Amino acid sequence: TGFVVMEALVTTAAIMVVMSLAGILYPKVFEGWGPYLMGALTLLIVAQFAQIIFISLGFKQALDMPLLAWAGVAIFTGFVAYDWSRALSLPYTLNNAVDASGGLILDAVNLFIRLLEIYARTQGSSGYRSSKR
């Protein structure tokens, strides 16, 4: 519904603002996070492919938890602060500005998609229970 989309959008905006401020104000804290975030993102991608395979094999009930969506939220929340700290350390050129803004846009889109999945599951499961009674 529209409420779920709006809720995910507002939460995404709040996370982006808070983590952007953290990345701008404390860039030294986040500058070493790159390899760890890339490793976590690689594991998330592998886990999502494994989830697709297991669901296609009929294990839908065992894998219907939003654990991967929450992991994605955590990873992309970290990426927002890391990308800001990385952007501040690069020389101020047009190419670097495009690269940095592209990374932040991808962070926001991925964060929004993960939050949308979580909120849709939450509302869908509560709506399913209430219509069942």
C-alpha cells in the first residue's frame, strides 16, 4: 500500500541524513570500513542466490525470514557513512563528484528496497492474520 512505501521512504531519508552527518563529521572513523563492507555485501549476494536456489527446491517455509533484508539494511547503512568519508578524501573533481554521488544514490536505492521488503512483510503478515480471523 501507499503507507508502506511512505514509511520506507521516510525511514530511508532519516537513515541517509543521520549516516551522512556521521560520515561528514567523523570521516576518520569510517575510512577503514571499505573492505569489511565489501566482504559483507559479497556474502549477502551469495546468501540471496542461495535463498533463491533453496526456495526453488521447495524450502520456502524455512527461508521466509527477513534476515537477509535486515542484513542489507545494516550493510547499506554502513555504506552511506563510508561513501561520505571516501568522498571527502577524494580530490574535488567532476569525475569524483559523479562517482561519489552515484555511490550514495545506489546506497539510498538499496536501503529503500530492503526497508520496503521489511515493511511489506510486516504489514502483509499482520494483514494476513487479521483477515484470517
